[in-house]
Amino acid sequence: MQDRNIKVKQQIIEAIESDSLPTVTSSFTPAEVGLSNTQLIDLFESQVMSRHLDFQSRVMQKQGQSFYTIGSAGHEGNAACALAFRPNDMAFLHYRSGAFVIQRSKQVPDQNPLYDMLLSFAASSDDPISGGRHKVLGSKSLFIPPQTSTIASHLPKAVGTAFSISLSRKVTVDNLLEKDGVVICNFGDASSNHSTAQGAINAAAWAAFQSVPIPIVFICEDNGIGISTATPKGWVQANFQHRAGLHYIQCDGLDLLDTYHKSQQAVEIARKLRKPVFLHMRTVRLLGHAGSDSEFTYRSNAYIEDTEAHDPLLFSAALLLKHDCLKGQQIIDLYKDIEKRVEQISQTVITKPKLTSAEQIKRSIIPPKLNKPYLSKVSKSQRDALFSHEKHNLTKKQHLAKLLNWTMLDLMAQQKNIVMCGEDIGAKGGVYNVTSKLADKFGPQRIINTLLDEQSILGMAIGLAHNGFLPMPEIQFLAYVHNAEDQIRGEAATLPFFSNGQFTNPMVIRIAGLAYQRGFGGHFHNDNSFAVFRDIPGLIIACPSNGADAVEMLRESVRLAQEEQRVVIFIEPIALYMKKDLHQEGDALWSFDYVPPSEAKPIKNGQLGCFGKGKDLCIISYGNGYYLSRQAEKQLAESGIHCTVIDLRWLAPLDETAIIKAIGNIKNVLIVDECRQTGSISEALITLLLEKDKNVSKRKIARLTAHDSFIPLGAASYQVLPSCELIVEQVKFMLNKEK
């Protein structure tokens, strides 16, 4: 493969010297597409810069100085795409967009793309985008959020960002992007088959079909292969050319003039008509998929040689000669000069510092705090109008669902940048009426009914956050999040980490979940596992067990998102939505007064809830488990056993010091976990006590969990879940065993 690299590197020089450049068939002149000769030379320079970065990355890797060699060779025509857009049109790129980044950097002052990108190759902590955490293409000043792996996972948020631009014309907030801005999203032909790409493009077309503005240009750079699997000839065109709501344009990525001209057309449609465009760009892939890829094992020599003969740099050089932009020797000199510059810079960057400690590496997991006021004042008359439909109920105790609804009414009135999105959250008010009347009060611009696609819902939220909005997406049921978990794990949570805190996408993701629903269900609606969230660095997980806590925890979640730029998962226990009573019908012990914002009593991230002061045993739980533990506590007290019951409230990160302090000198500890025995938070709590509790040797610790089972339908569901009776039984067993 090394010989192939050398051949590709030398062939442009040899082709010029032997007068064997390919014949240029472009039907345009530079002037006809609005380019000067100088601009055409500049585009070629960007292509050459990108190519030599690819060559140098392989040299550096062989020397142990670079660690990522998926490059842009063959795709350098996207430099012309970059020139067609404004430098503040946000671009979500893939790993073959090196020439795009270089060309865009030329449109913004004080940029040094060769140095910056080589720092990234070398994983130096001086890398201005990731701080040495990954080889990424990205830049805050160039409006390019970094991407690490782009197998279509960036498409949903690109669509969300495009939607946010149009929304900013209707909802006045402190937006970051221009109101006539356009979003660019690059990806490969193989990635276009990914369900995430299909869903995102479908979402854009679905919205556009209903005349919802979506100013985005999808650029599919079609090199005909995904690693080693060929894309069927004509497949991409057949798949996207006649899609409803989507404009299809085709261009030849080997021809800078054609690519620039078609990119201009795409920009015109997206910017003026606010419609999504699919720009299908022909490219080739040179140097294999990555430095370790041996193409000869799955491609014939004839095929490889034919691909190399279609090197876009050869076609660009021929274009320069045809239009008398440069002479042959000038092209060779430019090519060699850039080669020398890149090699010299590489020798500098390998001397730059690296990340050397876990503390350095983890520093950007938690984004920087903004610490600026964000709540607007709401007058008494405005608030009276907001709650006019509830004026007779405001003084009455309410259940969890109603209190959440009122909290959202107040929050959305106070904070104009909150936008909610999800399935059926509008006029219907959600499956459980938690979002009832919100659409009436705030309109369809802020309460957005989405299509049935969790990836698009979360992508919309990430995109909204890129443009100054504070999104509150709703996932209808906890099990549904698995359709889109990578949008949280691989996109939202990683963005601060891989951008060194420069890009964030704060949001509060509301999810109805957990088990114990009566007469409803099966595991999709009665799912009792949130393990998918627990190992995501930087994520906050909140789970209120009652309406009073839910009010203050939702307010705190919004504050965490707005002021601290955090991604918060807010799990709402479905079975507790309508609970009013605790021990017996009519006792109203699980109904609570609504505390208005002016009288708020904040429950801070990590703050525990504690009930009782019993010293016989401490029960630790959350959600439905806390509700059941409170029932058990009364029964145990009546039999002479006095307990303290702790409600975790915040499930990640756990406040370990507070938990150990709350247990105090109580010798018996029971952890009640409604989630499964394997992978549940009870495992983390046991580990916490074993590793960090100095009094662990003096304690008796046990846990009561759900079985490792999916939740069956109907009454059978209670056979695999903890119950009040089981809690009482377990406590008595522990104490009797102690005696």
C-alpha cells in the first residue's frame, strides 16, 4: 500500500511533465460560474493542502506520531462546496472534508488550518478544537462542530439546526446563527443507507412537504464504496432523486467548476426557498479507507489504477492549464511548496505537549458554566392569564402529572428560549396529559408535534441547542429511547468533550418510564431499566418520586441546562403520575401544593430526600421504590421497627458523600431498586458502600431488586418487581437474622 501512496503522490507531477493530464470536459468557464482565475487557483491550493495532510498523516503514523489516517483523498472537490457557502453557515462534516475546512478557513481572518489540523493529527493538547482528545475536523470560529465518527449520526442534529434557523424567525431568542443561514451536512454514499441518515433526510422532507422551512443542503459524496462494500451503481440517485419534499442536484466532484456551480444552485434553493436539497456529488476514494486498509484484498489492480486515474487533483490541474490560470511548472512548484510546508509544520507539531493525566482528559466532559441570568419576569396579570384555566385548582393539592404541567407552564413563560418537541405533545397533551394546554398557551412554534422518530426528536433538540434555544424533548416511553440512544451517547454527551468545551448542546430530555403501570404494558411501556444512561460521562439523571420534588427538580434541571450547559435526563415514573394517596384511599399523602416560582425551594443536583429518623434500618431507593418504601416504613413502624428512608432523587452523578452521611451510624441498610438486579443502580450503591464507607464492616447491607426479566403484561408484572410486602419481609429477615 505504501507504494500506492507514493504513486498517487507523484502522479500529478509526472502527468504534468509528460503532458498526460486528463481531458477536461467541463461545459463551464470560471467566469460563467462566477469564479475568477485567482479563486480557481485558490481552490486548487486548498485541494493540494488537504492531500498533503493525508500523505503526511501516514508518514506520521508510521513514525508513531499520528493516530488516525482516514483522510480526504479523492474528495477534495468539496473545497468548491465550501466556497459556495458563507463561513457562518453551520457545517456538519464527515472525515473526508479536509479541503472543505481549509477552504472555509480562508474566508475567516487569523486562521492557520495546516498547523491546527496537524496538531489534531498529533493528538497535541494545543489542538484548538479537541485539545488533543481526538483527530477531528471542527472549529468554533468556522461554525464547524467537531465530529469523531460520522456514520450518519450527525444528520439528525443537522436537520434540527436547520429547523432552528427557521424557528428563530418566529421565536425571539439570542440566536447564534443568521436568520437566513443555511446548514451543510456532508456524508458518504455508504452512510446514506444508515437508518439514521434515512430517518434524518425523511424528517427534513416530511417537514418540507408540509411547507415547514428546512434550509439544509445534504452533500452526499459518492465514491462508490463503503470500506470494502461497493455501493450499487445508480443506487444513490435512484433512492433520492424523486423524494417528496427534497430537491435533488447532481454534480461531478472531479470538476471544480461544476461542483461550485451546482453548490451555488443548492445554496440558492436552501437560502431563498428554505427547502432541503440533496447534492449528489461524484467522488473517488484514494489511498484506501484508512492507512491500515489493504485495498488490493477486495479491489482489483485494474480498478485501483482506474480510480487513481480519476484523481480530482489531476482534473483540477488540467482545468488550470486549460483556462490559462497557471503554467505547468507553476502547478508543480505550488504542489511541492505545499508538500514542504506541511512536512515542516509536522516536525513542529510533534514537539507540542500531549494530554498526560486523567484530570486533563476529563476536564471538558463537564462544559463551562455560563452563570448569566436567564429568567424573564412574568407579571401577575400575565401569570393569571397563563393559569386562567386552572384558577380554581391552584390552591388544591395535586398529583405528579399536574404539578409537572404547571411547572412547565411557569418555566416556558419565564424562559422564552425553551422549546418542547415530541410525539403527541401538542393538542393531545401527551399520552398522560402532562403537556396539556401548553400548545394553547405557547403555540406550535414552542410546542412542536414531531413525526414518529426518536432519532429525529433528539436530533432536533441537539440542533435547537446549537442555535440558542433550550430544548425539552420528550421521549414518550423509556424503552423507545433505545431507538435513538446514540444521539445522546455519541452526539449530545460527547460534544463538549471533543470540542474542549467550545460547543455544547444543553437540554432537558423528559422521559416517561419505569414500571408498575396497572393493566398496561408489556416491557415497551413498562420498562424498568435506565442503564443505557448511567455510564455516559457528564450526563445528569433526575428521577422525582413525587410532585413536590418534581417541581423543584425540573426547575433545577432547566437551570443546569441553561446556566451550566448540561444534558439532563429527567425520568418521570409513569405509575406515579396520578398517585394521590400513599397508605389508603383518600389520605392525599401523595398530593402536594404547587409552589410558585416566587416561593421556590430549590432541590439542587445531588440533594437527597430523607424521611424519618429511625435507627433500626435505612432504606435507600428512588422513584416507585421510594413510594413503596414509604408504605413499608409505616407498616414496619407499627410493628416496632423504625426506619430512615432516603430518596436518591438524582441518579447520576450520585452524591456519594451525602449518601454515606445520610446513613450515618445506622447499622442495617436495604437498597430497594425497581430496576433489574443486573446493571441497576443498586450495584453502584453497594460498590460505593464497600469502597468508600469507613463503617462498612459494621453494617449489614442488602438489596431488593426486580428480577432480571422483561416486564410481562397485566398483573403478572408484579411477580418480577419489588413490592411493599417484599420490602417489609426483607427488613424483618435482616433484623431477625441480626438478632
